[in-house]
Amino acid sequence: MRMILSTWCSYEGNSGLEMDMLQDLESLQFEYGVPEEDRIWLYLQGRSRGLMIEACAHATFFCKLLYNLRASLNENQSSRHLSIGSLNSATPEEFKVGIIGGGHLGKQLAGTLLQLGPIPAESLRISTRRPETLGELQKLGIKCFYHNADLVSWADVIFLCCLPSQLPNICVEIHTSLEKTSIVYSFVAAIPLPRLKLLLNHTNILRPQYQYGEDSVSVWGANKEVVAALQDPTILQATCPYSPAGGIILNIKWLEGVFYAALNICTARNMAHSQVLQLLSELFLSVHFEDCGKDTASCPKFQLTDFVSKAYGKNLCGERPFPWFDLIAVQLKETPFSQHLSSSPVLQDHLTHLYCASFGISLTKEQPVISTGSPSQ
């Protein structure tokens, strides 16, 4: 039956018609072959899709923040009176992203970064044991090969999209190629952060952690590709760090790690902490919504004690940079930023608006922030 329909639709020159017709044939749907007693597990299909969408969305948001930060550091070099020697010569276009693993997640992430992120094809590379299977991505200009150490020595951010069983060997291959400033972003949930720290002998590591709630997962749009899903305001808002909609909840410690990673980038450039606070406030908190109007003065501003203890802050003079932060410790322990985030609804609102605005979605009264519960800690 499927062959007949496919041949007929091809003859008619309407490939989309085949999918529309097949969707109405119950016997050809995935659920049809599942025994009645096992259908209670079908929700896992939607959960898996939601997890993929969230993972790609958060990784893309992270890259957007870092790209904008690096661009601002370069563009404002003269106006902020930063010493020439304190800045790298890199331009925003040289923000390089590498992906280790060319499976389903690696391919979806590459496509999302390429289409929704600020990463051009020449700044995105994939290392996988089977690069010949990534022909479609290579046609888009993404370099695909199999040499993990070369990828790591080239990239600013490295996404680990491999199987847990593969990770120990990969770490052996790459740990000597990691620079202190290299950011490793792991999707390998089965390997805890302390273990990954030991395997890589590295502290600049981020790993998002997700928990499952009891809400419906129908929000994820079963027939949409990841890129198309993230252009749907309802689905995008469900991926917001502070949103439990869709039944998948992001541990908010990830968001803390994102901002401490931004601080480390500024520290690597030897930028005075007072300038860092001003820059981060301008880049990430000057998002105007109804409560702020057009008055930038009403937007929240980052303070020194939002990121370091009062005792440490007293000994940090105006021209000294922030210390180098261990991102593993940031994600596993309470920090000054933990307390600031949890006690400031205004800051949470601004970060939510920043998140949506980075994907081109402007929140209004007609599109309120989806937030029906507390984020996971």
C-alpha cells in the first residue's frame, strides 16, 4: 500500500501529499503496532522528543550568549579603554564550535546551531567515527572528519554528543588538547560532573540536567523538525529555563554555570571586574518589557556580590579581574549567584525575556511567560 501511494504521489509531483494521506491511515501509524497493554508507555516518545528540543535550544542559547559577549569585547575594545595586550585578536566570526559525535543528537544540534544560531558553517565542525554518514551536513559546508584531538584543539566550545561507553576513550584522546579556556559542554547524562572533571583534568565544563514532571508532553509538536519547533512561540517558551511546561524541567544550576562561564571568558582577557559587571548588565539585562518600558535605569544591574562572597569582594579592587571559576563547583554547590537568582523575580523575568528574544520571540501580554512552578535546583 505504501509503495503504491509513494509511486502515485511521485508521479503527480506532490511529495507532501503522501505524508498527508499516510497520516490518516491508522494502520500505518507507529501506535498501531503497539499492544494495548503497552500503550501507557507511548508518552515516552513525546518526552524523548521534548528532551531533544530542549537540549538543542539551551545549547543554541548558550552559543548565542558567548558569541555576543565575544563580539562586544572586540567591538568595545577602544571605548572601554582595555589594553591591547589583554585582548585576543579573534573576531566574532572566529567563535568556533566543535561537536564530538555524529549520531541523532549531534546532527540535530549541528542543524539547529547552523540555522538558528550565530555559527556559520565554516565555524562548525563535527568529529565522528563515520563522517561519511553526514553527507547532508557536509553539503551545507560543515567539515566532518574523525579526529577528536584536532577538533578540540581548534574549537572554543566542544559539545560531547557521544555514548557513555565511548566517553572514557574520548577523554583520553582529547584531554591533553584542551586549553584552560576551552568550554566542554556535555550531553552525556550518565557520566556525573566530578567523574568528567577527573577524566578530562578540566574544570571549564557545563552539563545541563533535566528532570521530568507530570505535565502533558503534547506541547512538543510531533510532526515538526527541531528547528521548526523552536520557531513556534509555544514550544520555545516551554524550553525557557524557568518553565516547567511540557513536563521537562531544566535544573537552574545550568544557568548559573552559563554566567560563570561568561565571567571566565572576561577573566581570560584580564578585564577589570567593574567593567565586566557593566558589560554583562548591558548585554544580558537590558531587555525591556512592560515593567521597564524604555527606561534602561529600571532594568536590574549585576553587582559584585552577585557572583562572589562579600568577604572576597572587599579585597577585590576596581581594576582586578574576577577569579577563575571552577564550573563544576558552580553547578554542584550553592553560590552567591544561586541566592541572587532565587531571590530576584525581576532578574528571572529579564533572563526569560532574554532567552526568548535570542530566538526572535518577544514576550507581551498576549504571550505571557510560561511559569507555573519553581525551577529545579
